[in-house]
Amino acid sequence: MTKEIINPDSHYSSGRVYSKGVKIDVGDSEMLFISGQISKNEKGEVVGHGDFAKQTEYIFEKLSTILKEAGMTLNDFVKVNIFLTNMSEFEKVSAVRDKYLMESKPASTTIEIANTTTSGCDVEIDAIAIKKKQ
């Protein structure tokens, strides 16, 4: 099994020991495991403070960057987990989610949490993608 670390240069680095994504070879396909992403820009600043929809948009753009670096697209998602600090914002987040995942229709879970690792970031998304090798 081969493993490739995916850490786009355009993403904020906390200095912690983890990868934005890890791509592994699984026979005739490749799987990509993406760590939880929050709405922090490359400078470490919160994007969309208090705006769940804007944060979700920003996170899906970050996810797209990670996927692209791994040679994949949003259509390769098979599982998405969304963590919200306030479930009453679910409909706004779901509308953004649906826009990005209309074609892939991955298995999905939404969970309410107390906080993310950064104050002001109210949405966190992690995901798994799989793609046949070409």
C-alpha cells in the first residue's frame, strides 16, 4: 500500500502534526481521507464569522482544493461528515452542501457539537473520496 500526504500550499498550517488529506492506493482505486476543515484562510483568520452558509461555502472550496491536488473532484466523495455548533442552522448549511454535492450524492452525516478548535468557526467538514485509477 502506498500513502501520499496532501497539504495544499494555499491552506493555513497550524503547525500541528496532521495532514489535510491522505491518499492511499487500494488496488484499482485510490481513496482520499480529508481531515476536518474549518473556515480559516491561509493567514489563519476566520472567514464568515457567524455566517454558517458562508463558512460552508468556504470549506467546500477548501475541500475542492485538496481534492484537486489529489487528482480528484467533488464527484468522488463517498462520505461527508458535517459538524455544526448550532443545529438550527442546518437548512442553510444543507442548501450549500446540496449545491456542491448534487452529482456525487455521498453518504452524509450532520452532527451538532459544542465547538470547533477555533472560536468563530461554527462548521467543520471531513470527508472520504474514492476514484478508480486511470
